[in-house]
Amino acid sequence: MSFHKNLITLSIFAVIAPAVFAEEQRPNQQLETIKLQAHPLVQSAADFAVADQVVDHKKLAQGGVTIGDALAGELGVSSNQYGSGSSRPVIRGQDGARVKVLQHASETADVSTLSPDHAVTVDPILAKQVEIIRGPSTLLYSAGTVGGLVNVTDNKIPTQMPEKGYEGQVGLRYNSGSDEKLASAGATVALADQVALRVEGSKRDANNYIAPDYFHEGEKERRVDNTFAEGETVNVGLSWIHDRGFSGISYSNRQDQYGLPGHSHEYEDCHPHDNELFCGDHTGHVLDHDGHDHDEEHDHAAGPWVDLKSERYDFRTELSDPFAGFQKLRAHASYTDYKHDEIEENSVMTNFKSQGYDARLELVHNPVANWEGVIGAQYNQQKLDISGEESLLDPTKTQKWSLFALEHKQFNDVHVELGARLDQQKIAIDSNKKDFDDYGFSYSGAVNWEFAPSYKLSLVGSHQERLPLAQELYANGKHFATNTYERGNENLSAEKSNNLELGLHYEQDKFDYHVHVYHNWFDNYIYAATTDKFENFRLVDYTQDKAKFYGTEAQASYALSDAYKLSVFGDYVRGKIDSENAPRVPAGRLGTKVDANFDDHWSGLAEYYHVFNQDKITSDEQETDGYNMLNLGVSYAGQYAKNNDYRVYFKANNLLDQQVYSHASFLSNIPQVGRNFSVGLEFGF
């Protein structure tokens, strides 16, 4: 990448900024410390051996509606986008079950880990913030999330009384790339001295999105077929709030409808005989495509789409000084009733149903020999029932019991953190296959050493054991979202990994940087290995083998003045399974960014980065071209009445109108949205 490309951001900003804004000189301001509410000890980011990433509500309000897209710009994070309706974060080359997504520290109980076309039922637009948690802290919530864990915190259960007796916000947004119209609102009202009610919701309507130079079946198209998305979410919560804590309940209703681009039934006649695919006329790999009636199979105006509905009930409580020896008690229980239909030509082809229960108890104990920490227990259960054309597995019931602990202590300039988790999992299947019953034990340690003023060196090590999913054990059927016929392996054992990460941090008023390098060694790595292939359709068997992933992340920032801050950043990950390249590993990224705070009202952002070609591929993949991304943004914040604020923002995304293909996605051959503009307005009261 040439040096002049790195200066595009600075050049454009230098041209437009003086013409529109007048910079007011003001003294340096100390940034507020961000508290990570997901951590039960409520530490700041500086207390962790590995600095967690926090995305606040202001940034989420301008970002993606799906959780993968909302986090895709963060360091070390990509998205396995499946159109506009579904995406999961890919962190350090890991996705699916190895990147747990939590809803306020609780299981989502959806079916997003089964397939990339299944939505994660969290709403970043209504979130208070999203945290990417690493290090020993992850073992409080899950095991096997070696890349990181995502926690979406929300406001739907009030934890404190509103100061004025009420508070809230309203947001409106429009995006030109998909004609997306998005509205969100939330309000907390004091019903009595100690009772607060929260009502919030969001509604979205987006057309198929625009992509540059997009050709479909030999003809140039302006929009990518079947990438529409619409949906709405409503949350209602009620809390009793007192001097020592709170207790609250909430009800959530979410409904989504979105298209499934690339969802093809071209190979619906394919099926396995032993380890070989047979298609069409049972002549092995010689499928008679010339005589296949494509018009009959694809003669419909719209492609397949998902109709999703999820209802969820939550209870949360927190109590200070519950009994002798403990500072705080936290408890959380939830029930989720989830279902979605996959519809084609107005007929339900496949139906997914999931009923999930989750309960956890945490106790923060008093210091013991200056060790502070939390202990707890968790139970979750999921009943899964799939029927119809893509019924991958028979009905299953998964139960997991967990015990966990996290302890930390300061030794002069050294901070030590230790974590452990024990999981016992049972999976019962409604068939003649054998049930699963096994346990996993994971542990982790981190050391953060402030070896000189402004410098910190961090080292994190862990041994993690992930127990297999029901799909990995028992799948047996076609999966058109990934163009595969999947076969599970009921003899799978726990996936085990040993992980190391080294970090160097430097922080002063004008200049700061951090660099991380990591390496993950897996034994019994669970993955879908290709057994046979016909054209773009694969027979895959879940199996286990040795694997390793390694990479680096780095960012450096310098305050050019009181108003401008320049940053450079980059990330890279490499993955191998049994000495072969791992599939869908994101390409490396290198970029620069300018943050500007012109005065108390005006702020801006200019960002440019280059994503490199991904040519470290498996035999079943194609290389993915790199691209250049240029984004600009500006916002104005003010007050329309005393203590009532508002914010107007404008963002220009992919200004170079580049063809963007994501190697981390199963749809790496379908372009993502081209040049697009967002404008939004938020009111607070």
C-alpha cells in the first residue's frame, strides 16, 4: 500500500474542516475511565491484563444493526455477514461456538450457532454498550471462547431511579445503501419512590442493498438480490430499587423478516452413500445438469427468506452485603421461546424451534489475604426441534451445569488474575444414537506488570475445554446456507486448547500504543472436514484434529493538537488445521484514523484502511480480493432545553465505492454494500 493512500483521510479532512468548522482552543481534557459492567468486580480497562474493547451507545447508534456488523470495525474483529439480516462476529479467526455472544451475561438461546444465516437475537441499537471480553474473565461466562467473548448490555431492567422522575431517548436514522429506515426509542419512568418502569423498542425496514459492478446470472444489477431486512423489537421492564440493590423483571418480543442471498437448491437431490456424494440420477458425481429443469426450480420472484419470532422473559437481582463474608449477590434467570421459518414460494420449507432456560448466581466475596474475587454457578438448558426440508438433526435437549471463579490481587507493580470453570454437559437425542455426557475443566491466568512509568507488559495463558454442540454430534442432512451435507460424529470428545498472549502497553497524555501477539494450540479441534465434493456442494463430516491460530493486533495514537488525534492500526491472523490452511480466516488489515473534537458541539471522524488479499485458503475456497475503505463522519451535539440534549450526525461509508468481499463469510462471492450515506438524529430527555 503506497504512502499517499494512507494520507487520504488527512487530506480530505484538512480540506473540509476549515471550511465548515472553526476550531476553538481549549485546555486538555482528561478522558473518563470506561467501566466494564460485564465484569462482576466492575474494574476499569486498565485493571485487566488484556485490555478489553468497549463500544458505547453513541457508536452503536451509527453502526450495524446485526451484532457482527456492529463490531466489524473493531481491532481483531470481522463479520461473517449473511445478507443484511444475520451476522456473527469473527474474532481472531474464530466464529460460531468459539465466540460466545451473550445478552447481558445470559445465553441468547437462539439457533445462531447452527448456521450463519440464523440471526443472533441481540439488538445493538438498543444496547447500552457492547464489550469484547478476553483473559480469565471469559471463564465467568463460557469455556472455549479463545478469541474473546461478546457481551451486549442493555437497559431493559432499570437498576437506578431516574433523577427527574423520567429519562429517555429517541433515535431516527436513514441509510442510502439499502433505503434503510430505522427508529428506536426508550423511556424509564418512576412509578413510585422505589419502582421504575422501562419501555423501549426499535423498528427497521431495509431494501436490497446497492453494490458496485454487481453481475447476477450474467447481467449487471444495481442491487444484490434477497438482501432485504425488516424487524421490530419491544422490551418492557419493571424494577424495585432500594438502598442495597434492585430486583426486576422484563419481557422482550422480537420479530424479524430477512432474505437469504446465495441460498440455492441446485443440489437438493444430492445425498451420500458411504463417503461419496450421489446426485440426481444416482450416477455418482455425474449429475445431468443439461437435463435439469432449472426454470422449474428457480421460477419465483423472490428468493428464500426467514420469518423469526422470539419471546424472552428475564429476572435480575443484585443485593449488597447479602450475608457475612460477601460484598454482593447477583442472580439472573431467563426463559426464551424462539422459532423461525425458512420460507420459499410462500411455503414453509424448514422450521426451527428452540426453548431455552438460563440461570446464574454470583457472589463477590470480601478480600481474603488481599485476594478479591467472585464465585458462582450456572445452569442452562436448550430444547431444539428442527422439522422440514433442512432438518439437520433429530430433536435434542442440551443441559449444562457450571461452576466458576475469578480472583485477582495486586503485588506492588504486578496485577495477577486467575480464573477457572467446570462444565458438565448432557445432550439427549430423540433417536437411537447414544446420548452425550461429559465434562470440561478450563483455567486461565494473567499477569499485568507496570515495569516503568506509562509502560505495562501483560501475559495471559489458559487451558480451555469446549464441549461439542448437538449439531457437531448428531447432524445428518442438507444445509443449503453453506452448500453442504453435514454428518455429525457422536464419538466427539471435548475440544482442548492451550493459549498464550503477550501484550505491551504505553500510555501518556499525547501518545499511546498497544501491541498484542497471540498463539492458540488446539487438540481435538472440532470442524467440518470435506469428505467429498461435487461442483460447489460438499459432503462434510465433523471430526477432530490438531490446529493452531496465531496473529497480532496493534494500535498507536498521537494527539496532533487539542482537537485532532491521529491513530494507526492493524490486525492479522493465520489459522491451520492439520497443517492445512483453516477456512474463512479474515485477511489482514492496516489503516489510519483521525478523531476530531472541534469544540463542545462539533466532532468528526475520518478513517481509511486497506484489507489485503486473502490467498491463504483451503482447497475448497477461492482467493478473496482486497479493497480500500474510506469513511467520513461528522456530528453536532447541543441542547434544545435545559438538561435535554440532541445529536445530529452524518456518515459517508465506502466513499471509494469499492467492491467489498468478506473472506470470513460463507457468502465470500457476494459483494457487500457499496458507497452509502447515513444521516441520523437522537434526542435525550
